[in-house]
Amino acid sequence: MIADNLQRLKEKINSTCLSVGREPHDVKLVAVSKYFGINTITEAAGLGVTDFGENKAQELRDKYKILGDKVKWHFIGTLQRNKVKYVVNSSLLIHSVDSKILAEEINRQAEKEDKIQKILLEVKTSGEESKSGLGNNEQVFKLAEDCRKLKNIQFIGLMTMAPFTDDERLIRKSFSDLRKLKDELNQHGNNLTELSMGMTSDFEIAISEGSTIVRIGSAIFGPRDYSKDWRDS
Ligand SMILES: *Cc1c(COP(=O)(O)O)cnc(C)c1O
């Protein structure tokens, strides 16, 4: 099932890229493997998937203990300061930085690990109370400035989640707002290359608005069973 899903997804990513004049290899696929077990991840890796996304610190820590650097890991979830240590050793990229204290703790742990941690700032383009992320552009500019002073952090782009709606215009606006914000930050001395936006339901819109990283779970692995632990699946 994963093989068919992947094939179909890659075809859609490719055709979307071509239809908007982009190169398919400019869009990185992060397979969101939360709630799925080691066998599922290994199966996807065997089919050529290189990058996996997790949204819980302990789950990433435990999967990393088993799989290590056989695949590349991305942390995409809400991160508490006391759990930063579980994700810095494993993550190629942390997508969800939204406060100065979090950035400082990532910097501290990265220094311990003797690495430069790549990060994205998460922006709440939807205005939805339930979502995390920086609430306005001013906060993003300020945190970008703070990040520049942290030597073990490399700030390379922005991440967002579109609003929960069927209204395609609102989804598109949330993605185009993120792209504009990245351009603005780059006009003010940043050197951002990445836009992490687009999930199963909206990756085509995201790609057409300039996404460089799509985070896709259910289109690859099928629906998640939230009543189950990843160890049992
Ligand atoms: C779960 C999750 C995804 C993937 O969602 P799907 O709809 O299954 O593709 C993407 N981004 C974040 C932050 C997530 O938590």
C-alpha cells in the first residue's frame, strides 16, 4: 500500500511542480511518520523515502534509538524546553521554533552536541487560536534577530500550517503570506531558503505558492490510529 501511495503522491508532486513552472527536485518530501512504527518507516525507507517527520519529542527519541541515522529526522511538533535534548541529537531540521527561550535552549544543546542545528521559525498564518507559532510579523523579525546571535543555530526558513477550512483562498493566502514574509526577512539581512508548508490536504496549493518542504503523512501511510501507540503498529 505504501508503495502505491508513494508513487501516486510523487506523480502529483511532479505534475504540480511542472504546472507552475517549478523543478520537482526543489520540493523535499518529509514523510510524517508519527503514530507509525519502525516496520512502516523501514518499509518507506526501502522505497526511497529519505526524510521522516515526528511531532513528539519522546517518540522521536525512541525511534532514533532504534533507527539512528539510517534516515534523516525532522522535528515538526510543539517543543517544550525540557525536551529539546531529545530532538537536537537526532534532528536534521527543527521546523517549529516559536520563542526565544526555545531557540536559546536549542542553541545550548547544539553546543553540547558540537553541532550547528538548522531551524525554521513557525508562523501562525491562520490566526487560529489552537495553532502554535509566532502570531505576527514583528515577533518573527525579532526572533530572527535573536537567532542570529546564537552561534549553534542556523535559521534557514519558515514553517506554517494552513487554517482548517475548505476555503481554498484562505489556505492559499496563508501560504503566500509565509512566502512574502520570507522575502521580507531576506531583504533585511537574512538568508532564508526554506518554506515548510503543505500537508496531505493542501500540498498542491503549497507547492504552487513556493513550498520547498512538504510534510505529508496520511497520503503515504494511510489514516493514523490515535488510540494506538506507535510501538503496537
Ligand atoms: C501530522 C502533521 C503533518 C502531516 O499531516 P497529514 O495530513 O497526515 O499529511 C504535517 N505537519 C505537521 C506539523 C503535523 O503535525
